Amino acid sequence: MGVSGTPRTTEEWTDLQHSTDHEQGLRDGAFPGPEPAPDCPDCGLTVDIRPTHYRWWVRLEPDGPAPLLAHTVPPGQRWHLDRDGTAWNAQDHEPGPGECCRISHHLVCPRRDRP
């Protein structure tokens, strides 16, 4: 790495991207590997498995009878879906009026400790 900590080679950029993806995945409740089964391994409930832009997977709560208004969900826990079904976390982005979102199953799984 350069003096300022900026990667200078393709290998250094790749290492930085993998490190960043890993940190974001852990923070977001996502996980790497092949596409998992649609059931939570902890509680057995059926969840909505979605790929992320950093090629991990996230277990989202299934859509309920009413959508979740994003302003009622804490920052960093608001998941959105692109048209192709890829999930992304809005992090601390302030939602617009009436904007809806999804939440990760790990937040509400009855068999897991809360993050």
C-alpha cells in the first residue's frame, strides 16, 4: 500500500474489496457461500433468501401483510431490493416519505441473540 494507505496494485485493491465486503457482510447479517436453503438454520422458519451486491446472501423476513415504512426501521437495518432481486442495505441513508423496506431475519429470529 502507498504511504496514504491507498492500494497501488490490483492485488491490493482486491484484498481491500474482500476485506470491505467481509466487514459489511458481517455488519449487515449477510453470509458468504453458495445459495442457502430457504429455511433459517436456527429456527426453521421460511425466509426470503436474496443475493447482495457484494456476492453474499441475506435472509430477509418474508413480506408481511403490510409493508414496513423505512422511517420506522433503525438506520443500518433497512434492506431494499433492486429490480433483479438483489438486496442492498441503505445503511444510514435517510428514507424518503412513504419509502418501504425489508429487515433481515437475524434481527427477529426467535432462536438467536439480538445483534
